[in-house]
Amino acid sequence: MQFVDEVVIYVKGGDGGRGCVAFRREKYIPKGGPCGGDGGRGGNVYLIGDESLNTLYHLRKPYRFVAERGRHGEGKKKTGRSGKDLYIKVPPGTLCFDSKSGELIGEVLNKDDKLLVARGGRGGRGNARFASPTNQAPEYAEEGEPGEEREIRLELKLLADVGLLGIPNAGKSTLLSRISAAHPKIADYPFTTLHPVVGVVEYRNRTFVVADLPGLIEGASEGAGLGLRFLRHVERCKILLHLVDLAQDPDKIVKDIEIIEKELVNYNEELLSRDRILVGTKIDYPIAKGNISLLYELAKAKNIEAVAISSHTKENLEFLMTTLYIKIWR
Ligand SMILES: Nc1nc2c(ncn2[C@@H]2O[C@H](COP(=O)(O)OP(=O)(O)OP(=O)(O)O)[C@@H](O)[C@H]2O)c(=O)[nH]1
Ligand SMILES: [Mg+2]
């Protein structure tokens, strides 16, 4: 199933019911007073957090969500029934924006969190409300208020135990395909991965979720390449695996690491202090083997852990899994 992390949908609160114009008609009372009831309120539209979902895939069509309208008022001062509220299920971690203005309406972070996205219209007042000493038989009532309508953009921030980060071609998707049953596309050109891919890793009777994120390039935090859209997922990953291709010149290795760090800081400074492991990849290449000590030196200077792996020969993958296992389940 494709992972969908951004959708635009149309939402509209129910219209309010019309107020009623009516007069009492009873035996022996020839001219009764006004008794038109108010219209009911239209239903509201809410987003609600549902833990069984982890993508916005179910909302990918150009959907319209319109809540039920309020019933019209009736005679004998009977208020119309309110329209039912409408709940749209979204995975926890969904941000909601007004798609025109870009304004953040709110976020649904936890299970059962409710966010009002379109308010139902008020019901119109019936003529009973308009009776006054000067007009004891008002012949009018109000229309119901229309429900609020707008287009909203939903963005999902992935919730994963581990996020794979690195410049294009670092080997992120290859690693995911080795440690989980996921089949991300792998190729020797940049930007092979265009959408995050999530894999579930099973290790020693436990499972954890690993997110393969599209490659980052210099300026991603300002929108270059696939840009910011994917950096937001990093925010909700507990552990970051920062992959760097060791089968290249030392200068390039240093530069590749810096690019990612710079983008992380630019996006959100707190991310640099997130639990991060530097993972050198492709050590099946002889030239990469020679760069392993450099990897450890760089990691030591940054005060973070490092592991050198090959997804092709599986060298050190077991060690990497154990390291993750301990961090997640300690
Ligand atoms: N020799 C060798 N090649 C590898 C290894 N891991 C990945 N590769 C190759 O490196 C290239 C890029 O791998 P991907 O896994 O697609 O890289 P990515 O980081 O997901 O790239 P983007 O999705 O573009 O960001 C592919 O040709 C892989 O076969 C490895 O351990 N050894
Ligand atoms: Mg990839």
C-alpha cells in the first residue's frame, strides 16, 4: 500500500434549520399567539485521532465531507433536531491547515483527539421569538445560518521508532529492504525514493517501525529537492540512523555528513540532539573499508555512536539491530 502523507479535502458544517412561522390553533381560541420553533443547528465536522491508521491513504480521493443539516423548526415551539456531527478519522500526528491561507488550524496528536474543522450553522429563530408588545403576531422567522465550509490540507508526521536519513544514494532503501519485509525501490540514481516507506522490523520477538525517508540534499530545509515535506517526518522518529556512503573520497564523506546535519539544524535545532547513530554503508567495497576508521573518528568528535555496514553482504547488520534493540527496549 502506498504511503500517503498529504491530502486536501473539502469540509462543510451542516446548514442550520429554518425557523418556523406558526400560530397556535386551539378550540375556542380564535387567534392564538406565534408558536414557530427554532431551526436545529447544523452538525460540526471534526477530525478524530484513530490509532489503527498510519497513513492518509483513505482520504486520497478528492473527498467532500458535509455534516448533516439541522431540521427546520416546527409549530408548537418545537425546535428542529440538530444535525449529526461528522467525524473524519485520521492517524495521530496529523496536522491540519486551511488550504487557501495556509494557516494552521490545529493538530491531532493522540488517539481520540478531536479537532473542529467546520462548524455547523446556527438554526434560525422561529416566529415565537419575535413576539413583542408592538407586534404580537410576527409573520416572519429566520433562515438557518449556512455551515462553515473550507478546503483543508492534512499533513501526516510519521511516527516511527527509527528514521533513515542521508543524502540520495546513501543506501537507505537497501538497508530497509534487508531488515524488514518492505520492498522499497532501490536504484543507483538519486531520488529513487519519493515517498516515505515504512517497514516493520522483527527482531528477537519484538517489532519496531523503521521509516525510509527520501534523500536530503543541501537546501532541503529551504525546499530544495524534495525538501521540507520529508524533514517533518524526522521530528517523530525516536532514533535517527544517519547513513553515509563510505565508498567515496574522505572529503566527500565529511561533506555528506555535514549536509545532513546542516539541514537538520536549519529545520529544527532540537533534531541534532536526537538520538542519532552514524551508519557508514557499502563496506563491501575495498575503498569503503579504508574509511571505517574515519567514520569512527568523526562520530567520536560528535559524541555519537557509529556502525559500519554492508547491506549487500549483511556485514554488521546483526550488530546494528542489537544496538537499535537495546536503545528502543532498554
Ligand atoms: N555495494 C553496495 N551497494 C549498495 C549497498 N547499499 C546500497 N547500495 C547501492 O547503492 C545504490 C543506492 O541505494 P538506495 O538504497 O536506493 O539508496 P537511497 O539512500 O535509498 O537513495 P534515495 O532513495 O535516492 O535517497 C543502489 O545501487 C544500491 O544497490 C551496499 O551495502 N553495498
Ligand atoms: Mg531510497
